[in-house]
Amino acid sequence: MIKLKELLFGSCKCKDIKITELTEKVKISENLQYHLDNKIPIGESIFRISSNAHVKLFSETRKLWEAGKIQLSESDEYFMTTDAGRQGRYEGKLVPLDLPYVIDILEEKKKPSKKKNPPLNKPKRGGPKAYYVYVRNPKTKKIQKVTFGSGGLRAKISNKEASQAFAKRHNCDQKKDRTKASYWSCNLPRYAKQLGLGEPSSRYW
């Protein structure tokens, strides 16, 4: 069973010794083959987070890994301790786990303990993802709960090369919409202290 602390906040601070490669000749997708040919870590998927291609890449890698048909680098193997590539059922629909998504809290079922006016723009740890924050949608004027992040974000925030790659891959300098999980993932370092991740930084990553 995956430890909740490791799932939410990550624990891998290792340097790769092994590389990600097939251990036997098997048929794989073009997307996975591209990552292997170009030595691109699975954890640095070239696909947009939450896209079908992104989810399928992790799902395919997980099945091969569980079958012993692929060797993973230590950093890629770390993602196998998360729910990356797995799906769960939400309101009768299959949804990807360990990915950011947005919930309009005004459409959720009311709970006795829920506050009517939660603090806005103040990220906190917990919820269905690693972190969550309440924001007001400037278009609808409604309050939204944005959940974002995974164990991998904690690992990247202390790894200069990984954090720079993350910022570049996700175009963090262009993320301005606070109602999007990508904005908060990119700006995570700004809230590092209040989230228990170290000293805050004005940079994206």
C-alpha cells in the first residue's frame, strides 16, 4: 500500500544510475518508443498533463513495468508509487488519477462543515490532489476549488535541472489564469513556506 505521505509529498531524492529501457522485445506505442529513443524520462512526458496521450504513456509504462518487461530509472520508478496512469470513477465517469482538475464548488453537494466563504488564492496541502486552492472565476464570479500537483512536484522543487525543465515544458511564464491548475503548479515555489516546502521564491521554478 502506498504511504499517504509519500503519495502527497514525494520522497525520491535519488540520482539515476539505471536508465529506462525495455528488458525484452515487445510491441510498444510510438509515443513510448519516442521517449525511449530520445532518452526522455517518462516523468518529463512531452505531452500536456491531463491529455489522453499523457495518461496512456504512464498507463502503458506501468503495465510493462509490472510485467517485468521494462527497466525504469530511479526517477521514473518513483512515479510507479503514485497513481499516475491509473483511473478512478467519479460521478459515474472514469477520470485520470494523480492529475490536476477543477471543481466548481457551487455545483458540489453541500456539506454541513463547508465554509460559505473560503479564503481565496491561498494554497493548502491535502484534498484529492497534493494541494488545493480556492479562487474566484473572473468570468462567472463563482468560487472554484482548484486541485493540483502530485508527489513529483515536491521532488522537482528541490532539483534545479528538473524544475527548469518543468517550467520550460509547461510554459510557466505564460500561465496567468488562476482558475487553471497549471498556473498554481507553475507558481508553487512562491508558496513554498506556507506549504512546508522550504523558503518561498518569486520565481516560477
